Amino acid sequence: IMNTNASLAIFKEMKLEGMHQAYQEVLEMPIQNRPETDELLAHLLDREQQYRANKKAAMCLKMSGLRYRSALEEITLNQERNLTKNQLLILSSTNFIDKAQNVIMTGATGRENA
């Protein structure tokens, strides 16, 4: 049976950073709170999948060359812009990406206070 340090080293060696972080967190838990074997495996796999998805999204964002970083909370919703909270929520769900649909926006673009 492999000890925990060897397992952590193998996660690093295999570049399974999400699993490495998750396993370290599990090891820091009190023994009575640690997940069962099947739950642990599911947790490690889930964390690795999340880590890779986040890493890919960060790389795509970096490569996009966007000049400004913005958050949904910063978007102005008003009659003049013809943008409602409901429309913004629909766009923020990004379901249109999964469905391979296009989004076409018209009108003035840019930042209000730029």
C-alpha cells in the first residue's frame, strides 16, 4: 500500500494538480470526517475536472486579448441600453454556447466611463 506522501508525489508527477490539492485537503480533515473510498475517488476526480476546466477558461481568457476585465455586476441595466436583468441572466448562463447558438449584439459598445 502506498503512503500519502508517495500518492501526493505521483499526483504532482502526473500533473494531476486538482487531485493533489483535493487529497491534501482531505488529509487535513479529522479522520472521522474523511470520505469513504468511493466518495474520495469521486471527489478527487471532480476536483481534477474542475481544475482543468478552470485552467482552460483562464488560458482562453488570456489568449482572447480582451483589454478590459469586467464582471456581470458592473453592467448597467436600463431602458436606454435596452437590456433587462432577465436578458442578462439568460446570457450569463452561457447555454447558448452548449447549444452552438450565436449571440448578435447591436448598438454602441465599449465602456461608459472610458
